[in-house]
Amino acid sequence: MKPAPRSEQAARGGARVPLERKLERLGVRSREDLVLHLPLRYEDETTLTPIAQARDGRPVLVEAEVLRAEVVYRPRRQLIAHCRAQEHELTLRFFNFYPSQVKQLQSAIDNKLLLRAYGEVRGGWFGAEMAHPRYRLARAGEPLADTLTPVYPTTEGLSQAVLRRLVLEALDAASLDDTLPDTLRERYGLIGLREGVHLLHRPPPGTDLGALVERSHPAWRRVKFDELLAQQLSMRMAYRQRSAQHAPALPGAGPLLRTFRERLPFRLTGAQTRVIGELLGDLARPHPMQRLLQGDVGSGKTIVAAIACLAAVDAGSQAAVMAPTEILAEQHYRKFSAWLAPLGVRIVWLHGALKKAEKRAAIEEIASGRACISIGTHALFQEGVRFVRLALVVIDEQHRFGVAQRLSLRSKARSDGDEEPPHQLMMSATPIPRTLSMSYYADLDVSTIDELPPGRRPVTTKLVSDARRAEVIERIREACADGQQVYWVCPVIEPAQAGARLARGAARELRAALETHASLTRELPELRIGLVHGRLPAAEKTVAMEDFAAGRCQVLVATTVIEVGVDVPGATLMVIEHAERFGLAQLHQLRGRVGRGARASACILLYAAPLTPAARARLKVIYEHADGFEIARRDLLQRGPGELLGERQSGVPMLRFADLERDGELIRDAQQAAAEFLQSDPTRARSHVERWFAARHEYTSA
């Protein structure tokens, strides 16, 4: 691509930004990228609409004679153009304008030029008005546009006129050779790519505008299919590339694993047994496993991970378990120790709060190989940590870790010079909707625990206005008098982009926890009330959690650090303050902290009125549904895939045109086509991926 060398003003009074850089903001780096930069919507400038037929709320193109133009200052500075169109008066108002526009309109009067304005016609004090229409001057009888006018996604400082010119010039020069085999195109009833792309950029009059806007037109169907196919091919290529690598084979029939399964004090569910079989089958192969283990809150993923780690230990290798928070890492350490230490398995817990001597000792145990299983937070991939024979990496709540962090831990397997990557098991208690799994997670093998252990009781969910807070306090008093325990989760602070604002948000969240703890201590003086938050020193956090787990503390005030991993069977009541500020996944995770014992449990969602429509919709979903998979599906509908994917966006080609909910059938077709395409013509398949995702996919092995 060779865009014009000149620069445009990025913003009024700002620095001049090169055109190339503005295009890069849009993901446009080549002429072909311009061709595939498709319109958001269209404007119809192919027909003139008489003023008398213009309807409110509908943009139209009108032609008028300019009578006079003037700048007025009441009620505010504005440029007014008085016009006449088909014997009707028409006033054009511009509140932001340049002095040159006044001269331009005056030249229209002097040269008897007509003004063609596109915008909404509305009734005003002096008849029909248009506010800030897009306009140009034309001579009488000059032909109208012969196609709909495309409106493109753009960026600051890049006008529609300049972008439209660049796109259409690139379109005229592009060859647009079809990378899709004719057999696939005919099988799925797709039009040619050249035909589809040209129609989307230059829709002729009579094109179904509704189908274009709704993206259901055959031209859009072809583009979306190609994009989905490119994503599927990209993920399959990454999968094949990993599968071609060598990894240590870990047979799942060693003595430790057999003894452990014989001694289990509880019966595994059918879903756990099935998933364990899938994992052990992968681990026994000499190729790196890349499997996602998903299961609803409390479905028993941790015991599955422990069994996978035992397979590594049985083979004389090491395993590492990484969790996003110290609380969750400690929970894993305690469970793994209780299960595996009696078998003689050495487990170390590495976290940021260890004293220097303790940390040095833990790192030495890992480096010497005495530590069979290492459990920790981000501290596991810090500089200085070395493994002797790391064969398995388990990453819990994997969406909370960045791509670079996951790759850093995997690279620890190569610290001894061995180039074999470890097996990788990623776990998530946030179920992945089917369409998301089919597209953005197509490079992974997915195991699902879709059955809860026996004894898990459903949690009753109640929506309560914060005006009834006194009633909630009384409910807590009654529950604790009956020997039950209570979580009180403080409001989450909306994240900010800037670091300083984020720090202020965290400080406000901490202050909310401290204030809530103080107020509950005053209101419930007969109860012992604990406090846990992210800034609490690790030792104090451990004591607070131990006191709560042991029943020495009746109420635990906490921030969202208890969102995952906390397992206290005596806790039967969860109060979430300002629940309207939480996301669906967080609410479901927090609710899952109760209902782990034999007694009936409840979750009270305290909200502040009035609710925004989005907050009302979220609370309605969490109130009506207990199934994590259905909640995840609703979350996808409300938020889209970007937020749900978290850090995985860094490693997966993002979709620009296809919609996961509406295009489910196309996703299935693309899945089928990708397998055949890659098998029959891998070179052409790579060309297809390059066309749609050049410079958009990296780290696909993470």
C-alpha cells in the first residue's frame, strides 16, 4: 500500500499524524487490508427526495438553491444557510464550521450552483431544517451517485472522504483472486469473493439495504464465511504445529496414581472419570497436551488436576500449578498436600510473600528436583526459578493470565537445555459458550465436567434493594445464631485504563471493605467479623481465612479475592453489596462460594436503585439461572466475545464481521470446510489465512 505522503491534522491544535499511522490504527497495513476494510453502514445518495416527502428520523438527499448565508450569534454562534427547494424554504444550520464555508456558500449564489445536502429534515421555527448535513455543490442536471455511499469505520483525524477514496482506489486496483476452492464455494452456496466485496463497497441502487445493514445479504455471508474459515484454519495450523513437537510421555498407570485412586475417600463423578481418561490419554502421548478443562463452580476440577500432576510425578518428572491469587494458590497447596503428601510426594508453595530464606529454600527444592509439584502465583515464572524436568503445567483460571506469562512458565521446561515443551492443562470455572469454544478455542482440546458431585445443594438467590439493608443485617444475625457463617463481599470498583486511575480505584475498593467491616462490627457486636482484601499481607490473609474456615469467625468481609478457590462448607449465606457493579461471571463465581455443605444456602444481591438497563439485565440473568453454561451464554450475548476472552485476545485472530450468536451455522460450516481445505490444499489454505489475518495472529501456541 502506498498512501498519499501528506499528513492530516490529528486533532484541533494537536500534532500532525502521518496517514500511514492512522490507517495502522484501523489494522490497515496493505492495499488488500484496505479492500477488506468493509463499511459499517450506507447512505443513499442515489435519489433526490422532495422536502415535502422527507420524514423525521430518516436521512435523505435534497437539492436546494442557496439564497443567502450568514453567521449569527444567537442563541450561539452558528452558520445559517437559507435555501429554497421545490418552492419550500429550507434552513441549514452549522454550529461547528470554518470561515471558508461561508465563502463556499456565497460562491454557490454567485455561480448559480445548487447545494446537495444529505441528512435528516426536521421541523423548525421557520419551516424545514437540517442540522450539520453533509453537502456538496453541483451544477443543475449533474448526475447523482449510481451506488449507495459506504460509511467506514475510521479513526481520529481521518475523514470519511479521504478513507473512502483510499478504499475505492484500492478496490479498483485489487485482483481479489478467490482463495476458496470451487468445490467448497458450491457446497456452501457462496457467491464469488470479488462479486461480494465489490457489492459491499459499491451497492447498486435497488440493493436490499435492510439485508446489508443486518449483514444477512449473500455478499456478507461470503465475507463472514471466509473470515470464520481463516480463523478455523489458523487455529488448526497452530494445533498441528504443536502436535508435531515432542513432549515427555507420561503413562497414567504408575504406582502413585494407582494407590491414590484406591485411597480416595470419595467417589468420582462420571464426568470426572471421563475427563480424567481424556487427560491421561493425552499425557501418555509423546506430543504436548494443550487441553482446557472447564467445569461449573464446585464441579471438582482440582482433584482432576491433582491426578494429572501425579501422572507426571510417577514418570519421574515435575509439575507446576499456577493460580492468579495467593488465596487460590494456598487453597490448592492445602488440598494437594492433604491428598498427596501421605504418598510421599514433595510439594512446595511459592508466592511473593515468602521470606527471603523461605523463598531461597523453595527455589532450591524446585531446581534440585526434590520438589515434585510446585504451586504458586506469578512467582513461579520469575527469574531465578529453574525446573529440572518440568513435564506438566497447570494454569488455573487461565483467562486471568497474559499470553506472555503463560509462555514464560512453559519456557521453564527448557531451562535445562531440553527443547521439549511441557504438557499444558488450563482450567476455568467460567464455562465457555459453545460458539466461543468452536471459534476462539478451536486450537485446544476441551474437556468439560458437566456434573456436580453429590451433596451439592442449589443456592437460593434473592434480589434486595440496599434500602432494606437493615433486614439483611437481621438475617445475618439469625443465621450466625444458628451456627452458620456469612460472606459479605464489598463492591467492585470499575476498572480504568490509566494506571493512576486504576490505583485510585483499588484504593476506593479497599476503603469500601474497611468501611463495611467497621460498620458491621458496630451493628453486630456479638459476632466476630473478619476482613480479607488484596492488600492484606499474606500472613494476615492466611490467618483470616483459617479463622473463618475453622468457624472462629462468623462473618468474613472481603473483596473479590475470594471469587475463586475458597471452600468453607460452613458458609451458607453470601451477601454481595452493590451487585449491579459486578459482571455475570463474577456474580456466579461468588455465589458458588456457598452451598458447599449439607445446609441450605442463599445469596443476597444488594443493589442500589435506580438500575441501568444493562445492570437490570445482568441481575435478571443471575436471579433466574444457576447453570454456569447458560449464564456464560447470556454473558456472551450481553458483552460480546472480547471481554470474555480476556488475555486470550493477544493470541487468537479476532473476528470483525461474523457474529457468534447469529452465525452459529456458518461457524459449523467453516469448521467442516477447514478440515478438508487444510488436507487437500495446505498452501492455498495458508494464503487464505494470510489474506484475512496477516499481522493479526501471534502467540497462537499460548
